[in-house]
Amino acid sequence: PSPTPRDKYLSGLLATGFNESTCLSRYQSTMYREPSPHKPSPHLVRRLREYEEHHRRCAPNTAAYKKALELLNPGESTSSAPEKETECKYIVWIPWAGMGNRMMTLASTFLYALLTDRVVLVDGRGKDLAGLFCEPFPATTWLLPQDFPIADFSPFGRRHPKSYGNLLKEEKISTADTGGRPPPSFVYVHLDDDYTTDDMHFFC
């Protein structure tokens, strides 16, 4: 590590308030790289703090999370969401491929959550992700609880009936205004290398 004093919070990119002993790499990993000459914009830092507060309100085991979970009760996962939206919307990241792909897709998922006012949750059940990545948000967790209604994500794939591409193809959702039609309770987004043209409309 460089002996030069460093800003371990990276000018606000990293939040304060953590017990540093719980995950040493959270603040120490930057000691092994040259300091960046660039500073984050005040808007980005503000959005990160806003997201952290939003995540705390919507995190697992909160009242808002339990309310949203009612949409995924067993036997109701294919029903439409109610016309009145819940307070919190989520995107669940599913581990895939090697570590490099996981890190890249996890960063992309968080950016999508930040841009769309969603809360990112990570499926780490049985995969020891808690031991690989620090908890990024203070006083809360991003790990999907063991009792999440969808117990197994392995059946999800390009041909799954709840995939974005198939729902679009079957005209159950639309890239245009739905005219007040309530959206599905959840949608699986298949972005693997075998995705279809319909799946690619997710980027539009």
C-alpha cells in the first residue's frame, strides 16, 4: 500500500457509518491503487445518499418490503400488479458465470436501480456472496432473504414465460404506453449471450 494519506471515502462515493472491522476491503482496497485525479459530481454523491436512504426504507424485513412481497405470494406470481404501485420497486440480481462477469453485471444492475428508482437485491443464497462482497449500504442489507417466495431461479431462462422477451412477443407487455393496464407482478430479464431480439428491447 502507498504510504500517502488517502481519502478512504473517495470524496463521498463510499458512505460513512460502517463498522470498518466487518469488511476491511471496503475502505482499504483503494490503498493499492493510485488516487484518481477526478472527483465525483455533487449530483452523483447526492443520488448515492438518496439511494442509501431509499434502500433502508425498502430493505428486507421492512414494512415496505413485506407489502411488496404480497405480489409474489405462492400461486399469485403470474398475476398482475395492483393499479396502485407499491412504495418500493426492486431488481434482483442473480449470480451468473465467473467472477469477472458477476462484478460487471452487479455494477450494471446497481446503475440501473439508481436510474430507475429501484432497490437492488442480491441472490446470495447458498453462494457465499456475503463473504465475497462487502455490504455496500449502511444499517441494512442487500442480500435476498432465505424465505424469498421464489425459492429457485434456475428454471428462469430465455424460454421462460415470464421473460421480458416472451411477454413482449405475446403482447402481454408493451414498450409503448400500456394505457393504464397494470404491469405483471414481476418480469425476468434474460440478458445472456443467447438472448433474442425481443429480449434486446429491454435496452430501448
